[in-house]
Amino acid sequence: MIGQDLLGIESLDRERIELILETAEKMQEIGTRDVKKVPTLRGRTVVNLFFEPSTRTQTSFEIAGKRLAADVVNFSVSSSSLSKAESLLDTAKTLDAMDPDAVIVRHKVAGVPQRIADVLDAPVINAGDGAHEHPTQALLDMLTVYQEKGRIEGLSVAIIGDIAHSRVARSNIYGFTRLGAEVRVAGPPTMLPPQVDVLGVKAYTSLREALDGVDVVMALRIQNERLGGGIFPSVREYSSTFGLDRAKLRFARPDAIVMHPGPVNRGVELSHDLADHRPSVILDQVRNGVALRMALLYLIAGRDFPQDQE
Ligand code: CP
């Protein structure tokens, strides 16, 4: 994968997904060391180019790069020449002229990472674009499920909520189906994309039916910033019908785990109790995000494997 862009899960075959997950498992050991740093990416430069707010993705890419000894630059949109009307592509080309080894892009508009990748020499990693894809989130979700369940093939995964506006849902649908899981989606009809079955998933408007016997329940954030209004009557009604709590979780398998990409709207898509306690694995997802992003930086911008380095 050296020098290649990672723009979505849709274009990743099973072999490459498995390679990334196996590499991430090896990277996890570095996070347990007293000194959490190896020289794998010494002399390499990683640029975080985030045009949308982020806590988990931006911070974990920064920590991942630093654990591999890369120089990580967090580009500040608000204090950049974008505020002097420099275009997005001119900004990207300007950064590319400084010879970064990887550029991480998040943007509210679907397709921007692809557009930037088209004009950059450096490989681009999509950190979330509009309602299109969030590939690194899906990869860390697959890693978390694999480590919890010991497999992905044959599992049932229910994704609940605003499927139509969710880049996390799309990337997870591509990823989990490619690894042989059954994927169900559930939400109010206005939150289910038309013809969602072409993605190889079954759609439900009944939470009870969607959860019946599943191994994994993934609640999605209600994305107020992408909603035009009129999608559901009220937050209270959404919460009572599709918000997950322990009572509704009883429809799933007794050993089902609960996931959420964050940030969580507590009391809306997830009860406070489930947000904080098992079977929720939300903080494991966050922790795995660092190892997963280390794996990607190593595979895309790296050289020697860190196990051989002190
Ligand atoms: N899951 C996720 O993308 O979170 P952030 O917006 O905090 O990066």
C-alpha cells in the first residue's frame, strides 16, 4: 500500500482489509510499552488537514504519527490563507510542495479527499468526507469486533439510526459485508437511504426486528449538522423508538456488544448507562483507533516494521 491513497472501504478488497487489521494488532503492543515510540517513520512528515471539527480522528492520527516518530503537522484552517480566499486546491498543492509523506483530509463535502488526491503527489487518507465514507472509523470498528468476537465472518451486525447521512454507516456496510458478516440497518424511513438493499444489507423500521439475535449493535449519532429538518418529529420520539437502552438491548444476543463512533448524544441514541458500561466498547474503539491509524501510516508511508526497532 506504500504511496497509495485510502479514500474509502468500497474500493478495498478483503485481503487488504485483513492486512490492515493484522498490522494494527501488531501495532497495539507499542501502545503498552513504557516508551510508546519507535523510529519507523523518522524523517517522514504527516499533515493533518481537517476542515471539519474532530476529536478522535485528528488526535489519534497525531498520536499514531508521533508513536512512529513522524513529524506531524496539524494544519490550522482558521489561521491559514484560506481565510484570505486561497482555494482549497491551491492550499492542498501548496502543502504538497513541502513534500509531506501522507496527508490526512476531513471535509464536510463528499468527494473532497478524492479531489485533493487527484492533484497531490503525497498519498491521501480520507478522515471522513460528508455523508460519503469514513474508512478509518470502519477499520477500527472491524478491529474492535474481531478482537471482541474472535471473528467477523458469520456475525450479525445491526447499525441503528441516521443511515442516510452517515459516512460511518456506509464504510461499515462495505467493510463488514466484505468480511462475511450479515449487516442490518434500522431507523425511521426518512433516515434510511433509498434502495439501501443494493449495498447488500436488510433495512428495518422496527428496532426489535433489527436487533433480533444480533452479535453487534452499532448506534449512530444523530447528525444535526447534516439534517435539513423534518427528518423526525422530535428528539424525544426518536429516542423512545430508536434510542438504545438495556431494555431494548434484550432483543439482541445476550453477549451482544454495543458500539458508537462518537461523539455520543447521551440520552438520544444511547442511554447514559450504556454509554458508560459494558457491553459498550466505545472506549476500546477509541483506543484501537490509534493502533489502526499507526498501521495505515506504516503501510502507506512506512519502511521497516517497528518490531525490529527499539
Ligand atoms: N468518530 C469520529 O470521527 O469522531 P471525531 O469526529 O471526534 O473524529
